[in-house]
Amino acid sequence: QVQLVESGGGLVQAGGSLRLPCTVSGSIFSISTMGWYRQAPGKQRELVATITSGGSTNYTDSVKGRFTISRDNAKNTVYLQMNSLKPEDTAVYYCNAQGTITQAVGTIEYDYWGQGTQVTVSS
């Protein structure tokens, strides 16, 4: 059973920093594209950043230069380092694991989510 567990959320003042770790149980971590998404009240969930199994990263424009996604395959953990936080970064942040597994019976796609962690940035 695959589980994603986020932590590290909390209340921080504007301009501050937080680091969100997400640890993945199971054997899929090293082959997965890992992502961080967020959902603010009354808004749709949006992509924040992704990192492929090979280490390539992608960021939404609003966080470029402020957020950094990284992964530690030895620890099955992906991190989101958030600096220069703004009130508009306030949201529930979700960890995601996506990928495919090729077996004798065919290719299986997977898409797992964590439970989310609240980040609140005060002005």
C-alpha cells in the first residue's frame, strides 16, 4: 500500500520560510515524478512544482525564484523549500506521486496523493 505523508506546514509571517517534506511508503518513489500542488479556499487545486525521477524540475510562474523542489531517493522523500513567502501562498499543500509500472500483463499508471498540510502566511 502506497502512502504519502506531508508535514512541515504552519503559520509564518510574510517574507519567512518553510520546508515541506513528503515521505512515500512503498517501492515506487525512485521511479515517480513527484509534485507539490496547493489549493486555496474557494480555488481549484493548482500545480506548484514537479521533479522527475531524473531530477528535472518545473515550477509555476508565481513561485519561480522563491520555491525549490528536491528529492532524496535514499529517504523516499521529496521536499518543497519555500522562501520569501507571501500571503497569496496561503493554501493546503498536497504531495503527489505519478508514474507508470510495466508488468507482464501491461502498463499500469498510478497517481497517489497525500492528505495535505496547511500553510498560512500572515501579512
